Amino acid sequence: MNDIRRTILWVIFGFSMVLLWDQWQIHNGKKATFFPAPAQQVAVATNGTTGSVPSVNSAGVPSSAGSAPLVSVAPATTGSALVNPSVPKERFEVTTDVLKLTFESEGGSLVRTEFLKHTDMSDKSKNFVLLDDNKERVYLAQSGVIGGGAAGSLPTHKTPMTMSGARTLKDGDDELVVKFTSGEVGGIKLVKTYTLRRGAYDMAVKHELTNVSNAPLSPQLYLQLVRDGSKPPGESSFYSTFTGPAVYTTAKKYQKVEFDEIKKKKADYEKQATDGYVAMVQHYFASAWMLPDGMARTISVDGVDIGSSVADCCYRATMITAPETIAPDTTKVIETKFFAGPQQETTLEKLAPGLELVKDYGWLTILAKPLYWLLDKLHGFILNWGWSIVALVVLLKIAFYWLNAKAYASMAKMKAVNPKIMEMRERLKDNPQQMQQEMMRIYREEKVNPMGGCFPIMVQIPVFIALYWVLLSSVEMRNAPWILWIKDLSSPDPYYILPLVMTLTTLLQTALNPTPPDPMQAKMMWFMPLIFSVMFFFFPAGLVLYWITNNILSIAQQWIINTRMGVPPQFNLPKFK
């Protein structure tokens, strides 16, 4: 009915946000609910199958899980250096200006990454740790060689290796080199060289495969990320972001692979490509392995049993490439790149095509990316992310000024004729058909379009939803202060001052609008913003700040337009019976 115009606006707006919430949950592999069910233990086979990258069971014997075509794994042979329980594993700490890394002598794997410029959200006295290997978490970056060995086995991520190189990036140096060297395994000697740069979260990882046998060999290099299926510590139950593997290729672009899909063996992603990367993604941070473009690779995402006591362990994203056959006494060099760090969009764009997509804006990426660009430019001038959010919302309100003006003008006309509508409804309450006809006559004579205020606002909804995602996804908000008590725009207001202000401004905006004549509609008009506001008590302060700014500017514009049209602003308070 035409007289529910304001209710329609609130319902459209409120339900748009509810739909956004549900689609965000579903889009990221969760049920559409504020409190998702805990993840179930992943069921994976530990029996060996041909065509897979080796894992290790509790006995320390190579096994395999999942599927990665083109690869064959044979059991360890007597005397092989593939697995040697008598060789103790050692760990080495390597430090740059932004990273503290822990490498393991077994396979030369990266088992821990501590970010020196990012504070942990749960305990702000500590630095944030992404990759880790302990009793509570598993998140590892591994690489090795499989297939075509003289003795059926080659240097994998379980092969003992010797470390050499610097441990600390010295003042004045721009890079640090760490090298891991294996013994001869199956006729192949593997040397991994990590090159870390000052200020960088990415590193070049050179794999040198030397054939020390008397026959040509055709080994394959694999790069993999192994992670448990738990959400990052401190993740809010009131908003959801994607956690899990992701694959990027030019053919199919960015493909998220949900943990549930892996468990059900229904994961859909590009399995053969000549470009792209595999990644593990979570809120604000990601890791990724990259091969040079033009190099054919097989991609696999599966579950793997590594004999860990960690719940829901583990999931694996793997890339495998097959270099040309290596002749005796010949070395083949494969240049790869590894990234583990914050999802800073401008940095990711420079590392690899499509890598910035790990910062996931969902289906409104086309709007979110320019909004982030503008926000970043504003911050470069203002140097405060809080005030940059305020400035961005002001610019958006200016850009949509005329659309809003039309909407508020239509609302003002509706408010002006509202007394006539109320009197007519009371007079004809026993004759609904005549009431409808009379209502349409009044609208026609007064030149009022009951839906005139809806369309301009609906046009803007996608833009503000996209801005919501920008603020929720941007790592720059972590530990970024605004003013006084707001020390972290990515955390809820500790004193709930901003959510209370947002609730008050939302109610004020509702009070400025004409009250629907139907009592039920009038109740909905007040209950919708109240219910909507409750969510914001648990949202990051940056999101609440953006919404407050939008509310205040909308109230000011509506007040001015109503006054100009001769409809003085007045507060319509609820009258519930």
C-alpha cells in the first residue's frame, strides 16, 4: 500500500543489510546465522594413492592424502635421507625489520612468521603471528621435490637440510639470504635459497635441483601451504570473513575453496594452469606461493593427515610444476616467490596479478576497489584513518546530494499531506476500497509520488555496502587510533559510546519522518532501526563511525530540505498502544 512508504524504506534498508549479512556468511562457507556452528573434524584418508604430495603419519613414514595429478610417490628406501628419525630437527630464527621468521631444518620449511609491525588483537603486548606450529595451531609453508628419482624418492619437506646464511638483517643492508641444502636423495640434491628484503613481506625462494646421478631425471617441484581449519583467534561472531584456501588463475580468476567443500570433496577450482597462485586467506592476512607466469602447474586443494593433535587438521593447497628433464651433473633452477603478510591492497597489486583479491570484497569488488583507492588517498593527506572515513562519507554524500534531495523532497511532500491521509483513513476505515481510491486521489491532486523517496536511496545502497566491506577488510584499520578513547578502529568501542550515538542518530532520523497511519507499520518503523542498531555494539569502531557520519549528514540534509519546502521539521514520537 502507498501509505507505508517510510516502512518500505526501512524494510528495504534493514533487509538489505540482513541479506548482506547472510550472503556474506554463505559466501564464506558458513550458515546464515550470527553464531555459526563449530567446525567438524575433517576426515581424510592416510592410505597412499598415486599422484599425491607426501605427508607424514605418526610413524614418520611418507604417506599421501588427496589428489594432485602427474605425481607419483614411492615409500622411503633403506639408507634414504628422506626420513631419518636419528637426525634431530633444528629451528632457526631469522629477523628483518618487519619479520621474525622461524625455519626448520627438516625440509627447510617456514614454520612461523611473526610480524613486528602488527600487534596481536587478543594480547596487544605481543606481535601478531600468522604461520605457526604448536599444540593449538598448524600453519606451514613447505616445498620439495617428487617423482622420477633414481631410488624412487627425492628431497621433500621431510628431508633433513643444512642451513647457512645470515640470521639478522643488519643496519644498512637491503636484503638477507638464507640457504638450505639437502644431501643427495634419489639422485637429486636440492638447495633452497630464501632472499628477504627490507620492509617486505614477500621473499624470493630459489629452488636449485642438481642431478648427481648417472642418468637423466624428471623431478617435479611442489609448493604447498598446510593449515588447520580453525578461525583466527578473536574473530567476532557478529560478522564473518573468509578463512581458507584460495586459487587464482587468469582463466577462472579468484576462486575461494571452503573447508566444508574440501571435506565433502566438492571443491571446484582450476586444476591446470600456466599462471596464478595458491593462497591461504583469513581476516586481514594471507600467505601465497607463486610460480613464474608461463610455467605449467597442477593445482590441488585437499585434506591431509599430518598426525597433529590440533582439531580440524589439516587442509592443503598445492602447486606442482614439472621442469624439463635434468641431465646428469646439471642443475635446474626454479625461481618462486612466497608471501606472508597483511592484505595491503597497494602492496599486493605489485607482487602478482590478482594477488590483491585475497582482500575479498565479495560481489561488489567493482565498487569497493575505487572506494578503497579514494580512502587511501584521503589518508595520505589527512594522516588519520578515522577522519579519512569521515571525509570519504562526506564526499559520497556530496556525490549523491541531488539523489538524496529528490528523496527527501518526496518525503517532505508526503509529510505535508499526511494529516489529510490520517483524517481520510479514520473516516473511511470501514470501507477499504473507497479508502484506497480516496488516497490515490489525494496523491494525484497533491502531485505526490508515494514511492518517490525509495528509488534514490536504493541506488545508493550498493555503494554503502561496498564501503562497509572496504572498512571491514582493510588491515590498515587494525590498531589505528581515531580520537581520545578510540585506539583501534578495527575493534568495538570499549565504552559503547559510538554505538549509542549511532542508535540515537538513527532514532532521530526516524522521528523526523512522517508516522505511518497503520499502528503496526508505525511499530515496525521504530523497531527496525532499534534491532539494526544492536548489531553495531559489536561491530568495529570504524564501521560505526562511518554509519554515524552518514546519519548526521542525512539528518542535516533532510532538515534543510524540509524547511525550504515549508514543512518545518518536527519529531514524530512513537505512540504505541
